[in-house]
Amino acid sequence: MSGATVSAILTALIQVLLILGLSPLVNTLLKKWKANLQGRQGPPWLQGYFDLLKYFRKETVISDQASWLFLLTPLVVFTTVCAASMLIP
């Protein structure tokens, strides 16, 4: 592999990690801004990360009637977001 290829791959991976790592902070920032416009205080700065931890600890509940598409959809959405973030320069 040439140096340019390795550099491009490394840049894309860093970009994906930044997008995945900072998205809860951006979500919290928008909620704080909306609350500020309404004259309220809003959530703490790290609330998005606290919510993610809470959601990852929850048990998955799947109906007996759920199809394979129900199980595959979160993976497809996550992969699409990662792929789209690698395409942005």
C-alpha cells in the first residue's frame, strides 16, 4: 500500500470515529439551545452519553412475530451512516 492510501484510510477512520463520538454531544447542544430559547436550563452537557449508556444496558425485547428484517435494520442504518461519513471530505 502506498502512503497516500494509508493516509486516506486513516483519515476516513478518524472521521467516522469523530462523527460517532461527537454526535451525542451535538444532540445535547441542540437540546440545550432549544431549552435556552424557551427560557429553560436544558440538559447537562454529557446527557447524550448518559442516555447512550442507559440504552446499551437495556435488554433487547423482540416479538416472536418479528421478521429477519426487524433484526437487520439497525445494522443497515449504522453501516449506512458510517459509509456516508467516510464519503464526506
